[in-house]
Amino acid sequence: MAKVILETIQRGIHNYHKIDSFPVTVGRAFDNDIILQDVTISPHHLVVLEKEDGSGYQIQNLSTENGTSVNKRKLDGKETVDVSLPVNLKISDLKARLLSTDMPVEETHIRDCSGLFCFFSSPIWAAILLFSTIGLFFLERYFVTPVAKEPLYYLSSVLPSIWTVLGITVIIAGVSRLSTHRWEIVPAISIASLMFLVPQLFEYLGHFVSYLFTSDTLGSWISNASKFLIIPLLLAAFMVKTIHTKWLPAIGVAIMVYSPFLAWQLLGVIDELNLKSGFSEVPAYSQTLLPGDTRLNASISLDKFAKEADKITSQQVKEMLVEAKEKEKSGS
């Protein structure tokens, strides 16, 4: 039975070598007990030894080129050090660990999904989300086109968005392939679709809330929440549930993957703020009038608006006449 395990990590792949007798030589030459094929590793790089009294283990460096590090300390020459398991090694540029066979392993990740994520992993729901996103692209293009067009026109105008969804699907699935060596296509389709579907739905919700309260503030918060928070969280949830990554690194990777879109969204927010500082600002809640738009504050009638406008105009004319008379007097 093996006493210890030498774990090597190369290109994200973990390899495990059982060690049941000592001494054990490690290197690139074929006469070693453990052969590591990396051109930066010496033909005979190090030796793993067991103490004579059987109370522990030792690492001896043999490499005169790139050397060996034990717990981040580089060994000098043919230095030998006592180690207690587990111990982190760096064999040239190759990361490794010396582990005990009775070291506890991480809990098994259950492949059967549970909770809300089953919704993402279902092929039926993934197809529904994808076609819902494509349908939303068509509706959005239809509403913003002032003149009715042929169906092929709308298809050609939304094709770039469809290709973008499919491209993001491949990227997300590629991340799962690199991490777990499995293509998780179905969850990737769900997440990629939601990356476009959720912001658009929140955009509509934000517009409705802005119109309801006659203010852009709350609607902007709702709209930006989907762009800057919900989408990275969806990507992180995909990594946690599918790739079995811890939450903290998953959030970091999600932000990194989504960063180009975050930069694009940030530019949009900056442009929006610049427009608000303009002279003739038009509130977003007054730019459209949809059947579902409802206001808590009732809109004034046309007659009342005309009276208020006439009153303001008359007041401004009087002020201009007074100012002109004052200038005339001062000039004479």
C-alpha cells in the first residue's frame, strides 16, 4: 500500500504518483522512479527520502539548473530538508505537493442538480430561454422601426445579436471544458440567453417604474443592477454549480469574463449622465408611451397645460418689458 502521494499540476491537470518504497527519484530521465516530462526539469531533479526511524520524510534537491522549492523556500545545491505532510513543492516551474494517503479529500460533488439551477440544466428550458431571447430581439427591432418592413429585414438586423449569444455560449462552455474536461452546453445556453434576456426585462421594468413614479432615479438603479450585478452573479452561479468552483474565485472569474461587457455598460451610463446634464433634458419616462405605462401622479389636461404655459409666458414678457424700460432709462 502506498505511503505517500506525489501530486503534480501541469496545465491545470492533476496527476498522482503513488510512492510505497524509498528513496524515490524524480526527474526527466527515464531511469527515475517518477518521470516528469517538462523541459525545465532536470534529468535527475530531486529525491524523496524516508527518515531512518520512520518518523517522517525528507526532500533532497539534485538539480543544478532550475532547482527545487519547498514551501516557497528554494533549496541550495544538494540540500536536504525534513518535511511534514502535506508539503508544497515547486519542481522548477512545475507545481507539486507531497501528500499523505490518509489525507481527507473534498466532499463529492453531486451531478444531479438541485434547486433553481435545475432550471438552467434542463434542455427544454434552455431552448425556451434561447428562443425567448431571440423573440425579444425581434420585438425590440420591430418596435424601434418606424415603418413596417419585411420579415427578412428584422431577421438580418437581429442576426448579429443571435451570433453574439451563440459565441458567448461557446466561451462559457469552453470555460467548463478547461476546468472539468466536460462540455456543459445546456447550462451555457441558459446563462448566455439570460445575459441578454434579464437586462432587457429589467430595462422594461425600470422604464415602467420611472413612468409610475415620474422619476428616473429608481428605474436607473433597477436597470443598472441587472447590468453590473445580476449577470456576473449568474456566471458565478454557473461556475459554482457546474464546475464546482468556490464562490470567491467564481465571482472573480465571472467579473473577468464579463469585464468587456461591464466596460461597454459603463460607457452607456456615462453617456446617460452626460445627456442629463444637457440644456434640453428629456426624462426617459416621457420619451415613450406604451399601453402599460401608468403614473401615480395624474397627467394634467391640455387645457390646464395651455393655461399654465400662457401664464408663464405672460410673466416672462412682463419681466422682459420691465428690463427693457430700465435699460432705456439708464441709457438716457
